[in-house]
Amino acid sequence: MSSDSSPALNPVKKFPSTPHGDALIIPVAAFLARVAPPLRHDLDAARVVNDLLCTSKRWPVIQNGRWRVFAQDPADLVKPLTKRYKGLENIVEAIHKVTGAVETPHLLHQCSQRAMGSADRGEHDLPDVCFSHGRRARQWTDVAAFGELHEKDSETALEENVMKVTASMHRCMQNDARRRFVYSFTINNSALRLWFCDRSQILVTEPFNFITEHRAVVHFFLSVMYASSSELGFDPTMALSEDGRHYDIKIRSKGLTQTCRTLKLLSSSRILLIGKGTRVWKAVRVDDRKEVGVPLVLKDTWTSPYLDSEGTVLKKLLSDLEQNHSQARSFFTSIEGYGDVYLNDECTILDYINTFKLADTTRALPVTCRADPMDKESAGQPRYIHHRIIYKDLCRSLHSETSVVQFFQHLGQITRALQTMHLAGWVHRDVSPANILVKDDGTALLADLEYAKRIGVGSEGKTGTPGFLALEAEVGRYRFPPPKNPPPQPSSSKYTLMERLRGMKDGKPIADEIAKPDLFYREEDGEDLPAVRYNPLHDLESVWWIAVYFVVTHEVHNADGAEGESFVAIMLVTASGANRTGARDGGEVVRCWCQAYDGANDQASSSDQAQDATG
């Protein structure tokens, strides 16, 4: 995107934290040379500024070192915000006029909103001003780039603009699945900052005076006005239908390219701007613009180059599982095709996001294969790779379940799937509601195997979904290590597993010989513990957190009768078993829950059979 002589992107410092993470501050010259869309070879910012200086003496664009339309700073004007910055549109039009370009550029418009400048906006509300092609932007899919404005330059005003611009970047990326990255700017009185974000990072320039520093302003505006859609962050492998309801998406798998049309959005990671940006659609294949075949599931996400793709992981996992379990495939989603996304038809430019170490690379670096995990330390920050997967099974998310009994039945099925993985020596490492899918016949499936690993093989480190991570995986150290001097354990023939878990036999407490000692390795004792390795209990603890999440966040209707009794039985037996055994984390508690689940179902089944017999 730029020559080696371009200014390096060495960050000055971190910007005050935004709602979506820290932003790195970089020099303006480096942003224009390496981050902004590349200027066309026939456009030169210095020449355009000189032409603007030589325009009509009666109506000069630049006068006394300032834009004529900004003879005063916006803060000094007694006008509404819509009037204070109206001159920006005139500047963009003047730039287009002196270039002599014949094509229609992206022009700047004020967006039609209830209250321009307000930070209180809805999900689909547009920013203060935006560049759009041909017509004034009416929705986010029309926006090429945008800006947020504030007439003051105080610390409070800056914080408000930061809130606005990061929220708008998030809305832009969220409301248009084609967006791989987005450009924007903020103005506080006369202080202009240029912004860039993708799924990995947020960059912002040092402030400069947009009223007097004309060359930087013209350079940025030119780069946006005449940029192609792909240079502005639109995915060239996705096409939006004219009615805005569907995307036609290209998927390259096994050397062949096929097109799928989205029918319905099934799930989307809407919480954060930075991250995998995963979207899952109900889709159908398209041949010669016509829909063919049965519906399927299409997943679009960004993955680490140091991890195998989900399809590759599933092949390895099933190979290990089928040696011990003939029905292993029934526990997991069936993948029909998968592949990384390429930005050109020759499949030589891999679509990726490079976390901030751009001083020696470009955004379109040719990559022919995924990185070797052994090179992770020497390669700097990872380039997150755009990846797509086609699933055969059309499912719904566990989030949509409202029945208590059905919800816990699904968790029981997932627990058995995890048990099968664990017996084969694997851990999932990202068990969350979004990764549990339910088929129409009520079968729950495990999905998103990107982080799955063989136990002990590269399974260190923090992975998973926030809110459902095991405690030890979250904090990165063992919270409950084994005792220094473990007491003798009773033989398995003396007590059953459930008797040991419950701490009871025939209604009486079990002898103190199985009581857990209090003496553990303590951090304050200076004991060195090994690095945390993800283990089966961590997967099970995530299942426990999913159960807690459901109970806390879902409003249960008509939970009386058998359903309510089953739910109460499950929770009461779990709580009592966990209390008696001194369970110290969700992994141990979930074992009590699994037994309670089976017991409650057996009791409900016996009750149904008795009713049938008397009926």
C-alpha cells in the first residue's frame, strides 16, 4: 500500500480508553501514508492545495491562511452545530472541482438526524456527517466514511466525541456485513483527528488544525473521495442485494468457489467492535443467480493464523473419537465446506487483519498458508484471517430456548459430548451458549471447535468467551491446586462416586477420612505452580456458568407442574451436593448437576409411567 520510505507507524502513546478498548495514537503523516486509502497516481494533495489558493480572488477557497468558510473557529460562532460545520461540504466540493475528475466522488453530507451532535443514538442512527456515493446516506450501507463533530475542545467534549465515533464505527461494522474496516474523523472545535478501525485495533492520529493545515485535510479527503469500495473496507467477495435484505457471499473450499445467498441472520457477535466479528446465517446456494438446493448454515468469522481452521480440527477430533465411540459424529456440527477468504480471483491475496505492527507490511500482503505456531513469538502480532464455513445442519442457538426442562436436557447432551471428547484426550476450550446449537429434533450439537486441542498440547493460555470462562482459565493461574499432603482416600468399593460427591451414605455423613484438607499451595507462601493447562474440569465449569446464565437472565413462564418440579429438583440436589462436598468451582459443581439432571429426569419419567398405568 505504500513504499518502504513511508513514515513508520510507531505509536506515540495509547489514547484514553474507549468503550471498545484502547486506541493507539500515530503521527498524521504515517496515517496518511500507510493507513488511509492510497491516493490515485493522478492526484496530488500539494497541487490541489495550490490550485485552491489560485481560485477566484472574489470567492477564494483559502483566504488569509484559513478556509474562507471557516473565517472564525466553530467555538466562536453563535450558531447551531449544523451551521457551524456546514462549510465542510463546501470544502469537499471545491476539492472535487479543482481536480477535474470526471467520475462522481464520495461527497460529504450532513446526515439527517433528530439531534445532530447528540451521543444518545439508536442502533441504526447515522453519524453527524458522512461520505456517500451519488446520494445522501440514508442507512449504514450507504456510508463510505464518516465524521463526528463537537464545537468545543475541552476534555469532556473530547470524551463525548470518542464515545460517538467508536459507537458509530461499531454500528457501521455491525449493520453492514461487508465492512472489513472503516475510516472516520472527529473534530473538536478546530482539532481534527483521523480514525481507523478493523476487527483487531483502533488507530487515531495526533490532533491537527483542520482550518489552517490544508494539505493534510486535502490528502485525507482526496483519499476517501476517490477510493474504491474495497479500499474503503467493503468486502469484494460479498454483494448486497438491491433491496438490502440479502448478501451473496463467495466461499472457496477445496479449490472451488461457490456462492451462497443469506436468508436469515441466526446469530451475530454484537457486543464488541474488536474481536472475531462472527456472523451465522441461514443460507442457500446460488447458481446463475438462482437459489438451488436445501437451506444450510454459513458462518463468517476471523480466526488466528496460529490455530488450525475449524474444519481441520474437526477432522482430527473425529479421527481420535471414532476409535472409541462409533457415534461421535452425532455430537458435533457437520461441516460441508470451509476455506479462507481471498481478495482477488487469482487467490494470491489472503484477506487478513494485522494487529498493530504495520510499519513493515501492507494490508494486502500475499499469504499462501497459515502461520506456523512455532513462529508466533518472532512474527510479532498475528494477522487474523478471514474464514468461512458451510454447515449441513440447520440449527438454532441455545439462546432461543425458553423451556427449563429442554434447556437442561440440551446441557445434558452437551455434557455427554464433552465427556466423549475428554475420554479421547481433547478439550473444547470455548464452551458458551453461542457454541451450542439445537437441531429441529431437539438434539444439541457442539460447534466452534477453533480452540479445541488435545489435552496438554499447546492448551495453555486464555481462550474462551468472557462470562463463561473457567475461573482458572480467566485468571491464568491455579486457584485450587492439589493438597501438599493428601489424606488417604477410601477405596472405590466402600463408597460410590455419588456418595463421595454428596458426602452421604444412607442418609448419614461419610467418615472424615475423605474430608478435604485445608493445607494447599498458597500464593503468599511463595510456592511455584506450573502454568495453567486447560483441562476437562474447565470445560465442565463453563457448562455450569451457562446454567447460571440461563437461570439469571431468562424469565420462565408456566414453570409449574412437572417442569417446575424437575427444575427445582435439579437445582436443590446440585446445591446440596456441592455444599456437602465442598465443591470449589463450577467444574466440580457441574458433576453434581449432571447427576441431579439424570435423577430428576428419571423421577419425571417414573411419574409419567405411573400416571399412564393408572390412566
